[in-house]
Amino acid sequence: MRLPGRSDARIAAARDVLVAAPLERTLALVRDIELLEPLERKARSVAVHPQGPDSGWYEITGSLARLVPWTGEFFYTQHESGWHS
């Protein structure tokens, strides 16, 4: 879809898709923080630093809109349904 008055801008639409998968395998994927690198458009590299079995921190480098370089450090905790940072 094109934005009004802009021939070079586009909007991407996303939707939820239900996929049946075993719980253990699904949680293993959700908890793999390094998957942010290929899945998050702003991320160019991700380095995870565990501090224990369920917590730690990670560094992300990347760029906003592919123009502005940025870096961030985030603490995370994992729980039964995924992780929070």
C-alpha cells in the first residue's frame, strides 16, 4: 500500500498465523534470544551473555531505518512461556 503524497513509502501489514507445534520445541525457539538477529529488522548482530540458567543480558547493534546506527544492552529473564527484557 502506498502512503498518500509519497511515491517511495510503503506500509507492510502482518497477521497472526496459528501453527500447531510441540510445546517444548516452541519454547526452545522463543527462548533463543540469538534469533533476534535474523528476525528483527533493526538488528545486525546480537551477543547474549547469560548470568545464570534463566537470566542475563544481551547486546544488539544495528540501524534504524537502515540509516542511523544504534547499540543497546538489555537484561532478560526467562520464564515458563518465554522471556522478558
